[in-house]
Amino acid sequence: MARFGFGRSRYGLLGWRRVGRPVDLVVALGIIGLLAIAGAVLQYRLGPAREVSGSARAIDGDSLRLNGEELRLEGLDAPEYRQSCTAKSGERVACGVLARRALEDMLARGPVRCEIGKADRYGRGLARCSAGDIDINAALVRQGHAVAYGGYRAEEAQAKAAGRGLWALNFERPETWRRSQGR
């Protein structure tokens, strides 16, 4: 008679066969354990957010060394140091050197503060940095010394519309240039 709604049923809400409470407890603990492991893996992959500050030195247009740690500026991609571009007149321009100089100028303004989140594939911390009240990442893209790479699309649009930096030149995107160089 239990099949017709009278008495206790052996079947659960969705027609699943009910099992005992100890089995339910084990399944629940298993799910909680899997969620804990997934959270730990995610935390490991993203890395803890931390902040460092001090005097920094430019490595290239989108990398710097701060307190002995190499950091990559997040959300942008600057020309490689050896990358060159072409001016509208046809003259070769060392746009990678110019990008590094632009970063050096920003770092020279005083102490640099960087928020570091996750790491890139080379183990460098991905950072959003500022010098005083200047957001270095955004400024590099806004001035046209770097292109947006996962962030700063509005700043790239401003630089492109104004023809600043790279946008005044004929250039290959840094990612494309690296690929052509076998990197």
C-alpha cells in the first residue's frame, strides 16, 4: 500500500530509492570535503592578494622589480624591449625602449605600491601598481605605451582615438611579435 501514498515509502521525493541516515551523512560529508578541496585549489591557483611597496625598477615596458621580486603589470601588454615599430614616415622606432622609458618615468615619481594577486605562467606576480595617485597600469595604456590585455579597454580606446604612443605608429601587437620571434 505504500506505493499509493499510504504509510511509509521506500522512495524519496524524486523517485530515488531512500537509503539510511548513515549513508546520507557520509554523502553529505563527501560533498563538503570536495568543496573544501576545490576551494583550496582555487585559492592556490589565484594566490593570496598581498600588497608590497618601495622603490621599483623597470625591467621592460610591463615588468618591474620591487623589493627583489619580479612583477608583471596586469591587464596590459607592452612592446618587448627589442621590438621596433615603424613611424608613418617609414622610420624605425624602438617602441620597446620607449615603453620601458615610460614605465621608468612613472616609477621615478616616488615609492610604488603594488597589489599582487595571482601569478602568471612564469611565476611572476601579476600586479596593479600605483605611484602616488597615479594608476601606473592605466596610465601606460592611456599614454599608448601598452595595449589592453584583459583590462583597460577604455584607456586603449582613448589612446587610439588621440593617436598617442603606439597608436601614432605602425606596430605589431606584442603578443603577435613574440609569436613571430618564436617566444
